[in-house]
Amino acid sequence: MNSSERVLACPSTAKYLIATFIDLKWIPSHSIKLFSFDDFSTFSIMQSSIHEVWARLQSGKLDQRLAYNLTKAFGTFSLPKEHPSNSIGEDLWRLRERVSVQHNVCLTDLYNALHDEGNSESDFRSIRDLIVQNDKRSSACIRLG
């Protein structure tokens, strides 16, 4: 795939489109989509709300969950030539990892908490702020249509 030790991955079917890095030594199940990228700029784009909306429009559903279609969603998504800064993506990824460990939750549970408007813990507010920053930075780079 690439010379790195990790690749981007997301679940085939999930409530939220959550991208993360997995170790190339792992053997993922058939229900994991892999992307041959190891950089935080691409992570930023893949984790943006713009990409999630695009993926939902281009992919199918299983019940109310996104059924990510590589050909229709990723294959038709125009990755920008000019990527957003690595720093926001890295900050978002590291903060998500830290908060997941501290709260002993998986990424789905973390995103459930992020979508809970009643949850005002500072860690979750910080992640929400980074998501907004990432969306602003990504939207300036992405051209759809």
C-alpha cells in the first residue's frame, strides 16, 4: 500500500463516518475500508463534515447507518491538491485518542457524546471546536461538482 507503518481506515457501516489510523501489521476484517494515506492532511479531509455529507449522498444505508461505498463515495470525491494544515488534523486525532482513553470509550461512543448537546465537558467542547476548525480549513480546499 505505502511505505508507512499505518493507513487510514473507517468502518464499512457505521452511525458516523469516523476515520482513524491503523497499523499495517493488523489484519482488518472485511468490514473495514482502507485508504492508502498516512498523513494528517488527508485525515483532516476524510474526517471533515464535507466528506461525510458527500459519502452519505453517494453511499447506501443499512438501517439509518452509513454504508460507505469506496467506488461511489471515495472514488468520486475530489481530494484537493492543496491540503489543509497537518496541525489541525493531528491535534484532532491526538485529542480524540486521549479523550477516548481517559473516558474509556470507543470512537463511536465518543462521537455519541460529541453529538449529545447536553454534554458540555471541556474535553468534548475542545473536540467540537477542532471539528469546526477542521471543517472551515477543509471547506476552503475542497471543490465539489
